[in-house]
Amino acid sequence: MSTTRRKALIASATFAAGLAAPTLLKAQGPAPEVKSIALGFGIDPPFAPHILAIRKGWFAEAGFTDVKTQSFASGNLAGEALMAGQIQIWTPGNLPPIAMAANGVPVVVLGTNCVNWNLEKLVVRNDANVSKPEDLYGIKIALIQGSTSSAFIATLAKHYALDERRLQIVNLPPPEQLAAFTAKDVQALLCWEPWPYRALAAVPSQVVHSGLISGFAANKGATVKVSNNRSIWVTSQDFARRNPKATRAVLAVLLRAQKYVANKKNQDEVIQVFSEHLKQDPSMNKAIWDNFVFDPSFDEAYLDDMSRTADYLLAAGRIRSKVDPLSFSHTSLMKELDPAAVKIAGGWKA
């Protein structure tokens, strides 16, 4: 995908997504087979559509009388909960579901929740004196190994001709990353927002690279895409087959909420609702909000991100063979609800 295409997506997705199609103004349709639904949950802005839909009663309008949320310490635990039927909708970064699908776990993608190319950031303390890629060899970098951050650092190393094996990686979850960063136990952290925002506020530091923009001195401000991260709506193939009406209803609600969130006119309201629900500082969320591009599309960018992530997993030995992302992409429901969002057809059918 060209640089022009990437920039155009980021610049226009919010406007385009805000033009709600009439079919999405209400989550109308046949009554779902189940009345209770459980959502895998998180505390960052990708969950704004979920929170908005809950707070505005849109799940209830769609026939779900009981909506639960459940948070997990890791993507692995959330994936296990999905397959065990403890949650029905999971919204992870795209890496864990791709790994599961490649290893024969029956998951299916219903659409993209938001494009996260600029979400993850490599933040380095100023006193570490990092100005060029090679300077990364001399510092300790905290990240969650096996996550989308691992794919980020591998892609960054490849782009800048670094030997990834020489990078000193410290495996820590986000809160511990920030604590270690503040205590000088590590000199950098690589994580998704809002943790970079908090790190920049806590310690004199700088973003030396985001998933989309370089902060290195030699090419500062240049577009260098090292992230293929997007959060996606995932369910189990079993749930989708057994409950096609409920699957459609959930997707309709999430699309409705996503379009509302993506509309700039609603941004202040959405940030306030999201921040109140999670008891977070609205000013922090307002500062990082533009890093999230809410766009449900099944398109070439989706396929490219999914394929490149699968390539990383194969190279890292996490999967034995590459899986075709379209083989576990369920596009027919999206085609029914929002035809313009489907540019490529998935191969999975209920």
C-alpha cells in the first residue's frame, strides 16, 4: 500500500466513518438467539464504541438484556475465554487471533474496530542519548514479548538494518514498564497509548518512533510504517454458526457505535463518556485520541496488515505455516450492514 494511501486513510477515515448509513442508525434486525452477551474488555480508547453502546442502551435495543464485560491480564487468557464461551466478542490487536487461526483455533474476524498504526510508540529517556537507530543497542527496552510490540520492534529493526538479536529487551506489562522507565531500570518502553503519554509526562523523554512516524534525527517526521496493528472484532466460529442473528446484532451495534465515535462532531461527548466510565482524565484521552482511526473496512489495507503480521509470526517461529487472513474473515454480515466497508470478500461462511 502506498504512502499516499496510508496518509489518505488517516486523514479521511474519521470523516468517512462519520457518515452513518441509514441501516446503521439503529441496530434493527431479527431478535438474537441469546439475550446475554459478554465482551472482552480493555481500558484504552479502542473500547470507546463498546462503552458508548452500553451507556446509550444500544445493546438493549438490539435485544441483549444482559451485557457483561470482562478484562484479562493477557491476550492468551482472553483468547482462551473466547473459545470456552466465557466471552462472545473479543477486540484484541490482530496478532493473537492470527496466531490462533494459523494454529487451528477456530476464530473468525467480523471487522476492524480501529486502525492502530500510530498507537504504539517507542519512548526513550532523554538521558539515554538516542538519536539514531544504532543507539538502541546500548539501552534496555521494555515491552511485552509476543505482543504486537514484538512485531513492531522486529519490523523497525529490519527497516533500519539493525540486528534484532543485539537489542536488549525486557519483558514487562505496561504498568511495570512505566515503573521501570521512571526508576531508570530501563531506558525505553514500547507500548500502546495511554502508556507512552504517561511516560512522556513522568520523565523527560521523547518518541523516537511511532508505528507510522520516525523521530530519529536523520529522518525525523518521515512516514515509516513499522506497525501493522489494528484492533479487530473477533468471535468463535462456533458462536457465529450457532447464533447468526446474535452475531449480526452485535456487529450492527458495534458499527453504529463506531460511526458515532468516529464522527468529529461527537468527539467531546465520546471522550467524556469514555473517561467517566473508566474514571480516567479526559484531558489525557483528548491528547491521544487522534492516534485511533475508527474504520471497519475489509480492504487492501486490512489484508496487508493481516498478511504482514502473519509473516512476522512465521519468521519468529510462532506459527508453522502462513494462514490466509481471508480464510477466517467473515465479510458477509458487514456487506449486509455497511456495503461500502467491504472492498474484498472473505472466505469464511457461517
